[in-house]
Amino acid sequence: MLSAAVDHDDVEFLVAVDDGEVVGFASAERTWADEVELHTLYVHPDRWGEGIGSTLLEAVETWARELDVDRVACGVFADNAVGVGFFEAAGFTRGDETRVELAGEYHPELAFEREL
């Protein structure tokens, strides 16, 4: 079951719950007139392969279409093989690699984007 946890026009936060347990979540924000940025997409590792991530992504994309945007974009740490593989399998196009700061350290991040 998915439910929206934030009521705001330009922000979507979804929670996937199974039998009262949170098994995943996603957050996205309309950052440009024609783009939604997917900030987070997380599924508990014990639940990988069950379609929860795909369901969350589909819900974010449905919301993005309702906003009449053209694409969804996100960044994934380059060493996150599961995340990189997920977005590539979902048809996202890999873009440039940048470096982002997290807790005072810099990490390589890959940009991904998919047209709606």
C-alpha cells in the first residue's frame, strides 16, 4: 500500500507499507517547470526484487505527469551498484558524473534522467 505523507503542490513523499511495516519510501520535488527531481527512493534490502521500488517510481512519475512536466531526474552515488542498475533497468539515461559533498566528504554521483 502506498500513501502520500506530505500535502504540498511541489513536493511528493510516498511511503510503502506492508502489514503495518514501512518497507520503502520515495520523495520528489518539482524543481523546474519541466522537471521533477527524485530526491530519494529507498526499499528495505530484505524486500528488494518485490516490485516496491518500481511501484514507488511509477507513483512519482504519475504525480509528475499530473504536474505536466517533461522528465524525472535523479542522482545516484556512482558506487551504488543496486541504485545504478535499478535506474538503468527502468530506462533512465545516464548523464554526467559530478562530485557531491556528504558529511564533509566528496563522492562521485551519476546523473540520471527519463522523459515522461
